Amino acid sequence: MDRGWLLGGVLAGTLGTSRTVSYRPKLTPESSVLLIGDSFANGMRPHFQAIASEAGLPFLAGTVINSTLDQWASSNWLRDKLDAFAPSHVLIVLGAKDAYTDRPVALVESDVEVLVDIIQGAAAHPIWIGTPPLPDLYSAQPLNLEVTQTIRDVAPYYFDSSLDIPRGPDLFHPTAAGYAGWAGTVWQWLS
């Protein structure tokens, strides 16, 4: 299948980067992928599903709009799916809602560490997909860049989503083409 429609949604010529550019857990024909996260994950879900299906890889998603790090760090659903589905790769799209709260950064760091430990304890690779650039103010809340930086610093594998992703009317969430391009760019980075 021609994946040009996927990458067409992202206008930047750059792929995301990780802290360790030379190593990231690449997808193989034996991989299985679990996607977890918030509304950004929900928007990418159908695109990841289509790409995984084309690649013949098992795929499962659990997304909760407006969810936060602490909710996922204490999620029984996640633990159950890690046991039952046994993914090799867990794509995590979280942090946007947390970035607009006054939650102490130490708690954010702890939640990221708990999530990473849970996933690695299930013999899976935790791969954080960073948020695209966020507005300075959203729903009357100021952006706390310490939150996004903490996630970036703590996550063992991090995809930098500093891409020019087309946004919808709320100027926050991507358009359908933006989600498609973003998901395609992440998948290409992992392939």
C-alpha cells in the first residue's frame, strides 16, 4: 500500500528524534503493539491500526480522552492487557493534560517511572510519543514546560513530535490528516 497519504499529514521534513538516536526498539515481524494514552492517542489509533494490519502485526489500543499520567500509572486495564496481550512495544501518548496542571514535577516523574517499570516488567518496550508543540495557554491554563521536559528526560525511548502537524479548529488537536501523518512518521521511525 502507498503510505504517502500517511506522511502527507505532516508538513515538516524531519522525523522525530529520540534521546539515543542510534538505538530504539525497532518493530520486527514478531512484534505486537499496544497503544495507550489520551485524546492524542485516540486520534492516532485508527492510523496505527491500519498500518499494523498492513504489516501483519497484532495491535491493541486503550485510550481515554483527558486521561493523565497518574490515571495510567494506577490502571488495572493496562496491567491486564500487558498480561493477556503480551505486547513487545507499548506506545504511550500522555502528558498533554498534565502539562496544563500545577501538579508537582516530582509526581510527574514518579508516574512516568511507574509506567515504565510496569511496562518493562511485562517484557515490553515503553516508547513515549511526545506531544506536538502545545499552546502557551489552553482552557485558561498556562503551559508547564517542566512537565513535558520531565517526561522526555525520564522516558527510556522518546519520539520528539516537534513536527508541523496541521491542527483542527481548537488549535490543539491535529486534523485527521495531521493524525495520519503523525502516526505514519512515528511508525516509520520504529521500522
